[in-house]
Amino acid sequence: MSRTGKHVWTAAGWTALFLFLSAPLAAQQGPEGLSVKAGVGMEYLNRTVSWDENAFTSGLKGILLAFQAEVEARPGLSACFQAGYALSDFGGLVFRGLPFSVEYQAGATGGLLLGAGIKARASASPSFDIEIAASFDACFGFPGEWALEGLAVEGSLDGRSSWMRIAAGPVVWYKGLSYYVYPFVRVQYTALWGSFRMTETVASLGGTEKKAVSGRGLVAVSLGALSEITEAIGLKAEVTAIPRSGGLDIGASGRVVFSF
Amino acid sequence: MKKSVVSWIAAAAAVLVFVAVPLRPGAAGSGNPGSAAVSPDGKIALPNPDSGLRFVPGRVLLRFKKGIPSWMSELWIASYNAREIGRLHQIRTHILELSEGVSVEEAVAALNRHPEVDFAEPDYIASANVTPNDTFFGYQYALYNSGQPISIPGSPTGKPSADIKATAAWEETRGDSEVVVAVVDTGADLLHPDLENKFAGSGRDFINEDFDASDDHGHGTWISGIIGAETDNNLGVAGAAWNCRLLPVKVLDENAEGAYSTIAEGILWAVDNGADIINLSLGYSEDSLALSDAVAYAYEQGAVLCAGTGNTGSAVEYPAAYDDYCLAAAATDYNDARPPWSNFGPEVDVAAPGASIFSTFPRGHFGPGSLDYGFSDGTSAAAAHVSALAALIISVKPLLTPAEVMDIIRFSCDDVNEETDPEWDEFLGYGRLNMEKALVPIVIKNRSGE
């Protein structure tokens, strides 16, 4: 089985386990006030990252596919969890600490995505709800292997990337539009850290470099909407902009939410 | 009812997993408007505006697949609010100008998703490699060979790219002035206008036992210029190790001869006085424990030693033949061929240009009023090019050991005689020096596991 195939099956295994564990939650009739939501979501991650003490920048782009569960322990307070598969592309990262310097342009690598969050309703009115939300996501990349071509002898690279992200801030929901569509604005403090460890082997030569990266831009502004198609099914879409010096990073996400 | 909802979720999950299966790493962009960085079908890897890639703002190159009528392609272009400002007819490629505010990355990503489009790509901006303004740089085929005449008009022309790719390597580094190359030779013209600012000191003269390593032969000045002549100074020649400094150590007399004991003394003094690289463009056929020990001492103290294999067309001479401690440099010419006089044997590590090498000569060497520059041949020049590369590597990677620097130099060579002697061979070793491969980051584009 190919390495990619193994990764997909690993991710599928995790998601199956996740579903298995969340099924009783969904199936049980909770106490009054307890509600459970489950969802599947996809996010396009787009962050500019800097490295080597902010001397250089490159991009971290990714596709995150995750199963999500949200448990409302009491009205207005809920915790959420997600698990899934992430493709992360650290294109443009340059490893100058290896015997032969390399620039990574080999596309996305797969990884396991895990995350958790909490949100609390701060105020409610007929037209607006204000929530305070905080979340944590982490991607644990699967190992990759690349050939180092063009040298007089054979060479190879082994690498693994990972990243984590935190975000916290208020979400303002507007409820006056209709019964079915609820637009929202989210303003968050968000930070991202990551690393890419690369090991180079060229005949008798060898070296390892771990490149630490951090996200540029610390404030994210999101616009989105939740559309309740039926009482049990909702669609949520969101576009996020992270201003940074010299530009703007735009990301997006969408999810299908099932309420129980 | 609840069970059916769970079943519904499981079904959705299965669909998602099914959809995810074809998403091999790197294929994340398929069908996603924001996934500009990944290439679902290998058409293009999008530029990251912060990764140093440069392209013309607002401009895109676009080719439609064969068979698309022109009215349709024009409609396509108009639908993207783009304007055709030129066309490369022979290769059916449109040059488009995007509307103000439209990002090149997003336009390229969007265009590449359409099956009618063969490719869309940014209009990248190329630039000439670093070309110094030294008057005679055009004669230095060893550094950059465009197929120019090797010397005076009517002289042979070289094969383009039969060079050590110095100009491309200088994009990455031009060397660190803290890195010192000791030229253990006949000394150097300390007041040569193309060298005087490059010396780390007046050196050491073991022939006359003083601290004035002036050159009374010319060979050491020639070697010094190849390694480290002042570069981009509108004068003379360019040194391959542009910013690195030189330490002249005179161990050969006016006839370019010196005793092994003197050479050993020079090597020991050089490494004890801060030399990071020791150039040994000298040699003889006989082995010597004293010379061997001096070379081993310098190596163990952290110096990289480079030596010419010899110019007699026979076995590799000493000290180049001290395989464990010394990089042995054979010679190539302006066609990447081996001159017959270049010594050979199992100790040869690499090759570098050594035929018709233009460099500095002592002032007045060719008579009053003559140029202070000239041509010469030999594996001495090959060794000097190797020393220069070692200096540039140490400039950017000062923590490498001599063994690692030597391996980088070996493994980055171009196997220019692979048709007759594939892989390592005793004539050119691993091949002709390639400074670009040794220094410039190698772009990894192949997917994991491929």
C-alpha cells in the first residue's frame, strides 16, 4: 500500500473511531438543556509564516477535512472537538542548515488533525447574540520522503511537519435576517506555530534541520453565515481575512452541522 | 429516529472519506477556489508572493488547448476581465493583462481549473546572474563560459556552460571576509591593485624567513587572483571567492621550488594563524611522512586542504595524494575536457578548469607597461577554484567539518565525462566543480515517495 493510502486509511480509522465514540452521545436523550451537534467540515488554511527569526517568509496552505462534535453542556456554554485529515503545504521553506541547502516546493503532505474549542454566550438580544469562542487545532504530519536529485551520488530527504493554532475572540450573530440564515462576524486573536524537521542523507553526508515557523498576522476577521436547511441540518460557511504587514491572508471554511 | 440520524452521519462520513481518498498529498487544490498553492494535475505550482518568486504584477501567460476556436478563447479572456496585450504565436500563448485589483495567483489558479486551458502561469521576471564589472571577466571562462573566445580574438571558443557556475553561486553568497584562504605558494604581489585590499596580512615568507610574502616568481600571485582577486571593482579579474580574504605563505622560491620541510612549515603556520582553507598548488612524486603529518595536522585543526594533482600526465603527486586529508583537483579545459597533462589516479576527487586561466600576475612581470594579468595552465588553477568553493561553503556553513565540506564539493560535481567514464573515475574524479549545486538551495519538487 502506498504511503498516501496508509495515511488516508489512518485518517479514516481515526474518524471511524470518532464516530463510534460520538454515536452514543448522539443517540442518547440528554438531560434538559444538553444538546449535541455533529458535523463534517472543510477548511482552506492560508497563512503567511516567517522563519529564521522573521528573516524570511513563505506560505502555509492546507486543506483540513474534519469531523466535528459540539456538546452544549448548559444553555449558552458548549465545547467542541474535531478530528480528521489535513494536507499542509509549506512551499517555499528553505533549509540552509543541511549540508546541501534545499528549498521545499514538493506540495502538501498529509497529517492527523485534532482540535478542541469552547464557546460561551456573553449576551443575547432579539437581534444579536454575542459569543466568546476559543479554539485549538494541531496537525501532526505524517513522514515524507523525497529524492535529492542532480548530485553525483544518490541522496534523499526525510521530513515531517506539524503545526498548531490557537484562536480566541468574540462572535456576533445577527438573528434579524430570517429564520433560516444567521450571518455572523468573528474577530479573533490567532497565533500559529509550526515546524518542519528535515533530514538529509547524501552518501556519507548527513544532517538534520528543524525549521520553526510562526504565523504572520495576529488578528483574524471572519464573515460567515449559518443556514438552517432543516431543523436538524445546517450549513455554515465562513471567509477569514488575516491582515499582516505587506498583505492579507484569505482563508475559508464550510461545514455541515447535524443537530440532535 | 436517532439511530437513523447517526446512520446518516456515518454515510456522510463515508462519502467524505471516499472523496478524500483521491486527495493524495499535493492534490489539495482540486476544485477549491482558495487552494492556489497546490497543483492538482501538475500544470503549475503557484508562486508564493513571499517566497522570493518575482513576476510581472497583473500579467498572466495563457495557452488554450488545441482546437479551441479563437472566438471562444477571446470570450474566455473577456470573461476574466482580462485584456490581451500580446501573443507568442509560435507557441499559441496569450499575454494577458488582468484588471486592476485582480491577483495573479488567484487568476492563474482559476484559469488552470478549466479543462479548455492548457496552462496559465505568472509572467516571471528573470534576471542575469551576478556578473561582476571586472574588466577582463569575459576572459574568465572558468567562472562563466558563454562560449566566448578564450583569449585574444581568433583564439578557441569554449563550450557554453563548461564552467564552475560561479555567477549563479554568487546569487547565494559572495563569501565572508572572515573566511581566510592561505595560499601556500611563491607568495603574492602584495601591492597588486586587484589584490592589495584582499590580504588578511602580509603573510609569512619561509624562504627568506620574514613576514613579507612578496612574490618573486608569479605563480602565487596568479593563484591568489583566481581565488580572491578583488571583484566588481571595475578592474582586472574577478576572484571566485569574491569577499573571502587571502593569506600569502611563501614556501617556494623564485624558481617555484621549495623543500618539503619548508612546505610543511608553511602549512603548519597557515593553520595556526587562522587559515580556514589551505591552497596547495604544488606537488612532487615522492611521499613524505613529514609532509603527510603536516597535512593531517592542518586537517585535524579544521582546515580544508585543496591541492593540484600535478601537470605531468602521470600519477597524482603529493600532497594531493594524501587522500584522507586533501582534495585532489585535476584539470579541465574550456570544453570540459581533460588536458592530457592533468595527472590522474585513484586519489583524484574532483576537476576544475585549469587550461588557459586568466588571472593576476605581479606588476611588471611581463615587462614595463604591460598588463599585470596573464594566462597560464595547470592543475594549480584547478586547485585554486576548489579552494574558492570551499571558502564560499564555509562562509555560509561555518560549522561544517573539513570532511563535510570536501564531500559537498565532491558530490556537487557535474560528471562531464560520463559518456566515457560514468560516475567517479580516476581522470576527473566525481566531475567538474559546480558551485551552484554546492551552494544554491536545491528545489525539491517531486512528491513524497516519488
